[in-house]
Amino acid sequence: MSPDTEPVLEVEDLHKHFGGLKALDGISFCIAPGEILGLAGPNGSGKTTCINAITGVFGLDSGAIRFAGKTINRLPTYRRVRLGINRSFQVPSPFLGLSVMENVTVASVYGGNKKRDPDHILEITGLAQIKDRLAGSLNSSQQKLLDLARALATDPRLLLVDEIGAGLNPNELARMTDQLRALAAQGIALLVVEHLMDFLDRVTDRIVVMDAGKELFSGQLYEAAEDPRVVEAFLGG
Amino acid sequence: MVVAITVLAYVFIPYGYNNQFLLFNMMMYMALAQGLNIIYGYTGYLPFGYVGFFGAGAYGSALVIIYLHWSPFPAVLLGGLAAVLVGMLLIPLFRLSGAYFSIANLAAAEALYYIIANPHLASVTQGPYGISLPQVYDPNAAYWTMLAILVFALILSGLMRRSRFGLALGAIRENPVSAEMAGVNVVRSRAIAWLLSAFIAGVSGAAFGWYISVFYPETVFSLSITVFAIVFVLFGGSGTLLGPLVGTLVLYGAYNYIGISTPQYFQLTYGLLIILLVLFLPSGLTSLLRKRGIDVP
Ligand SMILES: Nc1ncnc2c1ncn2[C@@H]1O[C@H](COP(=O)(O)OP(=O)(O)OP(=O)(O)O)[C@@H](O)[C@H]1O
Ligand SMILES: [Mg+2]
């Protein structure tokens, strides 16, 4: 981690409402290259909405998203992807009717400036042995890995992972921890959305806690656990 | 291979079999099924109003033949472009999902039909009185043109299966949001597939109009054209090159056989067949081969 480098991602005062519900209500944060920022918060606090906003799945009401110094609010998703932003989905969303290899190939062909070798990506995500199987035939932890593989195939500089630890067994969780840390060590900035405090504790030290679309806390993870507002949000939520 | 066999068949069968109109229709439905396959099989959108492109092509080319005295070949191409133009106007329909897209597209085709059949526009479109093209009547030339169109459709569809573009379309069909996340420009890719598909229907409609040379709005905007093409694709198996060909060959063949010898049973037989298919063979005939591990082109 190198806190003095320029942040690769800056989000500022994001607002987004769905009907009468304020899903994002002024959240701001930055992530530096190689940094892993944790994003926690009770159910429905806006974590996934944050990722959707950064990746351009839907537009914002107001606020600014800057990536590598450039405002990207209005870019369509595929352009953001080609700039180097990618994500995994809370509910893994591979192309079920395509093979594992094809899933990764599409992303490596269309997704990045630097072409990543799909075989290499499958190797590092541990999917090489099942590359000819249809994605629809994989179990849910394998689908999560495939989601991650598809993201990595676009050669991202910013990776947003949405509850990738949920549902993994302890072994898988330990591997995932190592994998995310290795990615950060290569200079990729990571936003890790997670409910599992234990997992967050192992992959990151700085976290932002959200509640009702707002920042509730920002700082070291161990301090968050002692912060009365955070404790209340989690117990009350 | 598939292309070569198809071409040979249509080149040589006319020497031994003299129902050229049936062969023409067979080619035409194969081309339409292939065109539909490009948009449905590769992106998952099922256009109930596909015949709108066919009609636009037939009328587009007929009107330039009548008013501008174009010769048939450029007129057929222009028919394709007329369909592409209609297709461009309909691109916003892709904001709709699944069934809504299909129905809106049907409504658009009907609207186009009513515009063309409108007696007030008879001075331009001949309205309900129909089109007659005696000056270019030449079924043989139209037959070979249709064969060329079919070959074009087959090559296009085959390239799609093998190309990066085909892979991107497959990804879009499976999950558009993930496809964007893989860096695919979903809006543009879909539009390209859509317009290619429209073009094939347009040139087919134009060649059909040329072949029969007398037609009415209801002839070239007939819903049964869409229904046939859809059923042929579903029966044979969408997303493959062979499926729509086999589907057309078997079902259109059956249609003519049953329809001619025992017309009273035709609708019943055909109806039953469709129900059985949808229930027991939803991914088409070619899926039987694929289940046995045979790779279907
Ligand atoms: N597309 C949408 N349309 C309507 N409401 C939405 C949409 N997406 C999210 N919401 C609502 O916005 C709020 C924030 O949702 P979000 O998914 O961001 O929460 P989250 O923090 O990721 O929760 P969880 O921990 O359960 O995943 C929720 O109340 C949710 O119902
Ligand atoms: Mg969420």
C-alpha cells in the first residue's frame, strides 16, 4: 500500500434514489493503487448500489466519479471497463450457456487494452481444469471465481468485489484472501464489499462503513468495531 | 460444406423437379430463417414483426423499379436498405425486454402494413390495389438472385458463429449486464445484428416481389411468413447454421406435402407438431445431435 500516491478512484457526494428511497445519500471515498478498501454496512445500506454507480450500471442523480483523474460519470459501462474498472457480482453472473473458457475469452477480447491470456487467467483463478464446462453447470463458488476471472481478463486497475466471500468454505475463503492480496500487490486498487468482518480483517485495514447511503465511519477496522454508531447500525439493522 | 451442399441442391434439383416456385419459397424461407437466427439465435430477441422487413424490402424495391426504372439487381439491394432503414427506426425497441420487444415489433410491422395499404397513399404505394412489375418479370433471374441471397445469409450466419462478434452476441444473449462488464458495447453489437437480420429479410422480400411480380400488401406483410420462419428456426434449432436449414427443409416440405395431398388435415397436423416440439424438443432437432456430443455447425 502506498498512501501518498494519487488515488485511482475518487467518488464524491454520490446521490441516487429509487422512488422515494435514497439508496446513496452523499457517500464519498478514495482508493489508491494497490490499496484494499473495505466497504461494510447493514443490508440495504447501498454497498451494491455504490458498485453499480461506479461501473455505470445505472446513472447517478448527482455526484462525481473520477477514475485516474478523469470524470467518468457519463461514460457507458463498456467504456469504463475498457478504462480499467471491473467488478464481480453479489449474485455471480457468468454467461451460463457459454463455456468457462468462452466466458473469459469474451472479456479478454473486448475488455482491455492489454490482452490478457485467458489460459493464464484460468490458471490463477483455479478454473483451468474445468475450462470446457458450461458455466451453468458450475457450483456457486466456482461461478464466483469465474466472475472474478472474467473481471481479471479485462486487465483492471480497479476491482470492485461484492460479497465474494459469502458462501465460500474456510479453505476457499483463505485462498480468496491470498488472491485479493496478490492482486493488490500488483498495484490493482480494490474495493471489497463484505459482511464477514473476519474476512475483511484479513484482507484490508482501512474500511468505510455505510448506513442508509451515507458514510457512518471511515478508518481502521479495529476502531470501527469499537465505534458506537457502527455497533448500533449493525445491531439495529 | 453446408453452404456447398445447399448451393448444389438448388442448382441441380430444378433439372429433375419442375416446381420452381416451391424451390424458390424453400430458399426464401431458409434465408429468412437464417436471418431470424442471427437476431434470435445469437441475441435472444424474437421479433414477431420480422415480416415487416420482408414487406419493406418488397415495396422498397418495387417502388424504385416502377418510379425510377431501376433494374432488378440494384432494386433488390435497395429493398435490403429499405429494411435496414426500418430496422434503424426500431432500434429503440431494444430498451424493452423479451416479450414486450416481440409484441412492439409486431405492432410496428402492422403499422407499416397499414401505411402501405392505406388507400390515401395509393398514388405512391398503389395502396390496397397492389403492385405489378411486368416490365422486369423474370422468374429465372429472380431464382438465382434468391440463391445468392441464401448463400450470403449462410455465410454471414456461419461467420457469426466462429467470430469474436458471434461470441460477443452470445454473451449478450446470456446476460447483457455481464456482457457490458466484459467490455462489449451491447447497444451497438445488438444493433449490428439487428440490421444484418433486417437486411436479409429485406433483400428476400425484394427478390420474392420480383419473382411473383404481382403482389398485394397482405401478401408481403402476411404474419404467416414470420410464423413460418420462427417455427422453422425453433424446430431445427436456433444458434446453429444447420438448424434453420433442416427445420425449413422438413417442415416446409411437410407443409407442402400435407397441404397439397390432404389439405383438411394440414392445420391439425402442423398445430400438433408445433405443440409437441415446444413441449419435448424446445432447443430443436440439432440439440439431439449435440446431446450425443456431435458438434453441429
Ligand atoms: N435497481 C433498484 N431498484 C430499486 N431499488 C433498488 C435497486 N437497487 C437497489 N435498490 C434498493 O436500494 C437500497 C440499497 O441496496 P443495495 O443493494 O445497494 O444494498 P447493499 O448494501 O448492497 O445490501 P446487501 O448487503 O443486502 O447486499 C435497498 O433498499 C435496495 O432495495
Ligand atoms: Mg449488496
